[in-house]
Amino acid sequence: MSRLLLAPMEGLADDVLRDVLTRVGGYDRAVTEFVRVSGTLLPARAFVRISPELANGGRTAAGTPVAVQLLGSDPECLAANAARLALLAPPGIDLNFGCPAPTVNRHRGGAALLGEPELLNAIVAAVRAAVPAAIPVTAKMRLGIADASLAVDCAQALAEGGAQALTVHARTKAQGYRPPAHWEWIASIREAVKVPVVANGEVWTVEDWRRCRATSGCEDVMLGRGAVSDPWLARRIRGTAAPAPTADEWAALLPHIAAFWRGVQAKVEPRHAPGRLKLWLGYLRRTWREAEALHAAVRPLRQPAEITALLDAQAPALRAAA
Ligand SMILES: Cc1cc2nc3c(=O)[nH]c(=O)nc-3n(C[C@H](O)[C@H](O)[C@H](O)COP(=O)(O)O)c2cc1C
């Protein structure tokens, strides 16, 4: 059966948004933003901060399992941190070999390692050996740094190191987030490894999902920004929501926006809260005209109280949900 995964998105899909998106539903699994591992053994609270779901059996309130993602370059240090994380019994541990951010790459993390298949192999092998067999260890990669010439070597190195599944974001680091995603490359990787490969990149609609699966040959697909823009995308794909966005869905989303706003305010400093709502509304306006209007109204506001008042005034449904 084809699975749908919610992508890790640092600064965007934290536990608050994962809670909303998995409540709307359709996801088999989610992955946290990366926990950066560099040189020290992190305390348990560093993992719980990124994945508060760990205190709920590793699941969102709606029951979706959430794997915790680690990012680093030192096999021993990653293994020691993975062992500590394993004590918190996450449903999975994912290793990040896809992050293109310069600050991460300067410290030899994320996509910067895609030129060194032997190191990728050593990292996965060390982490796999440090973690009880019941906890799946997976990896997420891009196609390469400047080009895809080592993509298959990297994937094989990760699989042979013990990754139970690979997610492939079908772009190089140099390609950043520029469309298109090169799903045909995922097919080459899938044919070269024995473990399941999850296709990822530029799936915004049901039709994209169909084409991504047809081109990559993958059963499973990970949804990132498409999921944030359209919280019903996973259910549309499954056929349990309308095939295209509807006005009713926007009304149904308003209580979720209210819950998100409450969750964000409870979590981040007041001066950072408005930015989080604006960021999500910025994605939602790709899907609903109503979101465009709400985004425009929220954008100039700086004070959380002003935003709460605006949301209350705009939508009676929000008051009912509060
Ligand atoms: C804001 C943002 C943050 C991201 N953070 C992470 C991350 O922490 N770990 C990771 O493996 N990928 C991260 N990614 C990459 C996504 O997981 C995904 O591979 C990428 O967005 C392509 O999928 P999409 O086109 O469906 O969005 C991030 C992407 C975005 C847009």
C-alpha cells in the first residue's frame, strides 16, 4: 500500500503545525526538523524540544508516528546521540543528508556530505549499531552537491550502511528549491538499492503525486511544502477529500488556524509568534483566495493581541473554537 509521509521542515513544520496537519489527516508518518549534532552529547530535553511527541509515545495527538531527524557529520558523535535518543523510544531515527543551508554545510552537515559516500556509509552503520533493532534508522538525501553523478553511490552507501529506507529529494544542493524536481533520478536510485525509496520534491497536487509515482516508480511519497499549502493534500490523494480545494475546506480550516495560533503563542516568544502565522498563511494563499485576504490583513500586525482580535473579528468560527 502506498504510504504518505509528512516532510521535515525546520522553521515551518514544527510540532504545532505537525499537530494540525496530522489532525486533518492522511499521513502514515511524519519526520521532525533536524536536531543538529556537533561534538557534544545532547541532553534528552534537546530531543524533546524538537519532538514533544516523544512524551506522547512518539506520536502526534492524532496518533501519527513521528521519526526524529539528526544532522551531523561525525559517525561516533551521531551514534552516541542516537543511542541517547533511542532511550526516548522514537518511532524512527532519520539522518539528514539533504540540508543545503550554508551554516549547516560549513560544519560539514546535510547535503555537504553527498560527495563522500564512504562517510555516509560509516555514519549510518555507526548509528544503526548504536540503536536497538526495533527502531528503524532511515536517511534522507538530495541527488548530490553540484550534480547527480554520485547519487547512486550515495544511496547504495546509505542502504548498505543499514538505512531501512531512503527518502530522495530529487534535486541537488545547487538546485536549492528551484523547480522542477528530477523524479526520473529517483527511478535510477530505486533500481540500484534493495531498500524502499520514498520520492520527494514538488508534489503540490494529486496530479503531481500521480506523475511523481509514475516517473520515480516509487510506492511512497513524502509531501513537504504542498502539505503546508494544502492541509487536505494527503486526503485528496487518498480519495477521502475533494479532488481539488473547496470553499468549505477553508471554513473548516479556520478552527485549525486558531489552534495553530494558540499553539504557537504558547511555544515561542511573543515577538516571534506573528511571523509563524504569517509564514503559514503565506503558504495557504497558494490554495485559497480567502487565505490571501487573511494574510494581507495579518501582515502589517506586530502584536499578538492585535492578531487574535483580527482573527476573532474575521471569523465567528474561530471564536467558537477558542
Ligand atoms: C522551510 C523548509 C525547511 C526544511 N527543513 C528540513 C529539515 O529540517 N530536514 C530535512 O531533511 N529537509 C528539510 N527540508 C526539505 C524538505 O523536507 C523537502 O525535502 C523539500 O522541501 C522538498 O519537498 P517539497 O517540494 O514537497 O517541499 C526543508 C524544506 C523547507 C521548505
